[in-house]
Amino acid sequence: MGGGQMERWHLTGCARAASGTNWSMASTVRLLMCPPDQYDVDYVINPWMEGNIHKPSRQTAASQWQALNELLRRDAQVESIPPHPGLPDMVFTANAGLAIGRKFVVSRFLHKQRQGEEEHFKTWFSKHGFEVFELPSDLPFEGAGDALLDRAGKYLWAGYGFRSELDSHPYLARWLDVEVISLRLIDPRFYHLDTCFCPLEGGWLLYYPQAFDAYSNRLIEQRIPAEKRIDVSEADAVRFACNAVNIGKHLVLNQASPELRGRLEAAGFEVRETPLNEFLKSGGGAKCLTLRLTEPEAPRGKSATTVESRELKLEGHLLDSGLLERALELTVQSGGSFQVLHFRLGKQRQSTSSAEIKVSAPSKEVLDKIVGQMIELGAVVGAREENDADLKSVTQAGVAPEDFLATTIYPTEIRVRGEWLPVRDQRMDGVVVVDEQAKIARCTLLRDLQIGDRVVTGSHGVRSVRQPEVREVRGSSTPDHEFAFMGAGVSSERRVELLVNQISWEMHQIRGRGGKIVVVPGPVVIHTGGGEHLAWLVRNGYVQALLGGNAIGVHDIEQALVGTSLGVDLKLGNSVEGGHRHHLKAINTIRGCGGIPKAVEQGILASGIFFECVRQNVPFALAGSIRDDGPLPETQMDLIKAQQEYARLLKGADLILMLSSMLHSIGVGNMTPAGVRLVCVDINPAVVTKLSDRGSIESVGVVTDVGLFLNLLTQRLSKLDQPIQT
Ligand code: NAD
């Protein structure tokens, strides 16, 4: 009789047991065990082995193993494979491979210390009539340690993250005709699926949810109803309560708390504890010491896996810049796994390297997310051959086709009919529309899409063009590189002065070559006494456009007209009687004049930032918000128009100075492509980090009081403006 048939017969027995019939027909379950003659902790390949080298007592281990063996014999036939010298972990037969029906997928161990076991297990299973399947030699998979059938044989839960590779799961699905559900392990103590997950008879599940990532927990919850999930505490998990052997209603395990035991009993199980602490020193318990040989074959035609893979190519200073490390790290962090198919190392310091990487993820959704991030890092989809981008037509104005590519701040190119086209008007959170005839690719906002526009979808034929990052421009300062330490990052207070020196130098250079500096100030600039300094910058040609909200206008003008900011006298630092009305008076006055330029013309507004803007012909845009008083006549309350105005004024900017306005700075950041120097000044480090964390080297954050910053900046610039004494 085939193993599958036997197990099904046994399950019928269980069903009867549940309805009260005597169900001790379990002798058809066959298990494989390996005597612990060679067992020891000889090396460290998991956190449990740490500090336990040669600690297990061979005698105690032998008696514990014997006790387990006898307990299991009550319900199953136990077969034995001889141990081999030099293979102390062979005792953990769960990792031999995965046996389903008469098929056996032999393990490919991740660690070389265990790879010697493969040959012995393969031989044993061939001799015992199994059809043996072998995975590619570089594709780790650790057998029933990481692959557990649900007890109705309907699908296979497969773990990855530490020992087994995600890419092994499609093989299991194909060879074993089974639906595979991939679960990602995230706690190194629970490095195999069977250390934290145990499907039980009757559709129950004993598991430790914290050992899995959120996506995997969602998958578990979708398949197993809440009332059938027995989640264990950390205390039970670390005693290997989930590493249990379940035969019928019996559950054999190392130890379970009274609370867990109670829950298992309430579910109809009988818990049989047997001490296995000598094996816990190696990171294994009851389940690890056994391999079920009589797993039922899944019903035919159910082979399925949601694992998807894509090949990507990365080029550049991959090692120097840490790009490869970042790319692989983000793959793993996001729940995927990778295989480096090919790597060519640039021989000279200046030459670039290239890598072809296969990225796999448990679902298309996760893969798309990873690939999107990889493209941001400069990867191209299609390692061996380049593909054209997929274009789909817009069928409803203002609505992009499903699966559209969302743009980033990084200069991007789109491959159309074999040619890479640079994307124009690069910005974040747009889509790319391609004119195939004119060979033009352009960043467009969703709301501007027209019927018939051809929009880039998916991730083929898309690449980000990253500035080559080399050792010198990253990391710590080197004396001969003026701006070396202006790499992305947040400054501490003591570095402010040094940073101001460098920013002022750069602003001076930009003004010298007729470049463009855009300032985005918030009203705090006025409250902190920075208004006069910002006005100085405008007057002296350091500002080519100014973007802000209603508040910066109102407070600057209040200050210019009555010397207060929100009713506080900036010179004396105290509130002025009736001052709370000052900002309304300011708004009213400007409205009375017909706008800011008119107020300047009429001599009513005679100082301040906006006075200087009018005098110096510096364009400004004020974008409205729900909390605005007034507003000033110039404040654009139609936000789409305001965004368009911002975008127009930002074009061609060399440096953007964001001064204590989170709202407007974030808006500006999204519209600005990488490559433009961003300087973000805010007293709150979290805001600075958010604004300057664009993953590009040209943004810098300064955590300080904005009034102080502007004061220092103007002092420094006026020094640079002084003629050199000869
Ligand atoms: P915001 O929250 O976007 O930004 C203020 C930022 O200033 C914060 O990040 C804060 O950490 C920082 N900050 C505070 N004190 C600082 C200091 N001493 N030095 C450096 N940074 C400091 O707020 P916002 O830009 O002030 O306003 C948001 C919106 O509300 C804008 O559109 C604005 O026009 C509007 N608003 C209107 C009025 C009005 O009409 N009277 C008044 C206030 C705000």
C-alpha cells in the first residue's frame, strides 16, 4: 500500500475518533528517526547553539531520544537511519527532506556543516522505494523543517527567510502537485518553520505569530479561522512547544505551559510531554527529531505557488557606493529573496561593476514593490536582454491604466522601440506619458491625463539614472573635498556654523554664475526675527523665486507695517495691546491697496521680504490652505493652480532653501527632481530627516533655529560679498 493511501486511511480513523469511536489505528503512520550516537553541538549555525559547544550530555540525550522514540511507537511505526560520524545533526531527520506519497525531495542544506547528510538521506530514500527529487545544488531547502502539510493534505506551508530559499517553493509545487503557501520567518531563534508552526489534525494550528512577518500572518489568518488558531506565548515558543509531533489526537512535545496545555485539551488534543532539553541546545525538539514518511499525496492538479521572480541588472560603483548591499538588503527586508546570477567586478577604482540578480517574492504584490524600489536604485528589469516599456492607453480622462508606473525624483529613462528616452519634467508621484512618434516621454500628473495618452505600466523598460556615487562624496569629510560632508544627513547643532559656511559658499557661487536659488519660508522665519535677513538675501540677489503660504506673507507684512509678528513686538519681545488684530489689519490694508505690488507702489509697504521681492522683481507664489486668514489677494486658493505656479517657479532651480515650513517644503520636495541641492532648516530633527531623506546625496538637513540660521547665513554672505583687499 502506498504511503498516501495509508495516511488517508488513518485520517478516516481520526474522523471516527472525533465522533467518539475508538480511533487507535494510528500504527499506519511511519516516522523516520536517527539514533543520537553522533549527536553533539560541534558548531554554531543557529542562536541556540551559541555557548553550547560540546555541552549536551550524550547519555542524557540518548535516554531522552529513547523516551521520545517509545512514546511515538505507541502511535506510529518508527524506522531508523544509521547515524554517521562527523554529522552530529543527522539526528534531526525532519531536515532530511520532504516525503509526500512516494516522492522525496532531498534537502539542500544551507550550511556546509550539514551538507554531508544529503547523500545518506538520498541513499536511504532511494533504497526504500521513493522517487528522489534533487534541487539545484545552490538552492537551499531544508526539508520538513521548512515544509509542513496541512493535516488534510490540501496545501503545503513552506518557510523561508533563514535556511530555505523562496525559489525552492515553485519546485515543490511542481514536483509534489501541491499548492504551496510561502511564509517568511523573521526571528532567528525560529529559523525553521517547524520550530514555530505546527498544523494539527482537524484543521487546528499551533503557532507563534511573532516569528512571521505581517504579510505571512495575513496569509495564515486567511487560511485558518481565528477559532482554530492556537497562538503560543514566547515562553512556550522558546520551550519548543510548537515543535510537536501530532498523530491523531496525540501531541508529543518537549514542554507546554499549563495554560497552553489547557487550550490544547479544550481543542480535543492529549498533550504528551517528554523532556528534550539536550536537543534544545542544538535548536531542535520532538518534531525536528522525526520525519513523517507517510504524508498523503495531494489531490491531483492542485500544483500552485504564488512565488514570482524577476531578473534585474545593476550597474555602477556597486561595492564602493554600497549600492549592491542596499539593493540586496531591501529585497530581504521587503520579504523577498535573491540570487546573484552573475557579477562582474570593475578592476580599477574608477571602473564600474555589474550584477545580474534574480529577485523572488512570495507574491506579485510584494515583487512589484521590491522591483519598484530596485528601479529607484538604478536597476533595470531584464538581466540578459533589454525590454521595451509596456504602454497602455488612457480610456478615461484623469485616470491612469491599472499597474501604472509611479514616478520618483530620480532622472528616469524609458525604453521605447529599442531607444532609451529621458523623461522630461521629472518629479515624484506622477506617471509617464510617451509620445511614440515624437519620441518624447514626459512626467504627467494623474489629473492631466487625456484619453488616448500612452502611459508606462509595469516595470519593464524603465531605468533610473543615478549619479555615480563614489567613496569620496559619501561618508565622512575629507579636507580636500569642500562639500564632502554635505552628503545626505542631519547636522547637529555644533555643525551648524560649518554648514552655514558651506551653504553660503555654494549660494555665492550660484549667484556668481547667474543660477537660481528658490526659498520656501514658513512664518516662523518672521517670529524668530529672521525676516530682515531673508529680506537682505532678496535685496542682494540671493533669491530668484519665493514660494510659501498665506502666513509668511501676512506675518512679513504685519512686521513691516506695525513691527509685530502675530501681535508680538519683535524688538521688545512682548505682546502689544490689541496685537492679536494686527495680522488682520495687515491683510485688510493690502486688500485695500489691491495687492502687494500696489501696496509697494503706493508707498504703504516699504520694507520686508515681499517689499524686496517686488522691488527686485523676484517672482513669488503663495499657496492657500484651509486655515488661512484673509487671504492676501496674491494667495492662490485654487490649489491646482497654486501647484502649477510652484512647479513653474521651481524649474531650473540649482538650490532650494526650505526654511521651517513642513507643509510647503514637502510639496516642493515632491516636485523637485534629484540633482537639485536641497537645504532644509527646521528645529525639529524629525522634520529635517523627513525632508532631507531623499536617498540622494544632494540634500542636507540643518537642525537649528531658523532665525539664527538666517543671521549666520547673511553674515557669512556679506563677508563673501566684500571686495578682496589687495
Ligand atoms: P508647518 O507645520 O508646515 O511648519 C512649521 C515648521 O516650523 C515645523 O516643522 C516646525 O518644526 C518648524 N519650527 C518651529 N519653530 C522653529 C524655529 N524656531 N526654527 C526653525 N524651525 C522651527 O506650518 P506652517 O508652514 O507654519 O503653516 C502651515 C500652513 O498654514 C501654511 O499654508 C500657512 O500659510 C498656513 N498658516 C496660515 C496662517 C494665517 O493665515 N494667518 C497662520 C499660520 C499658518
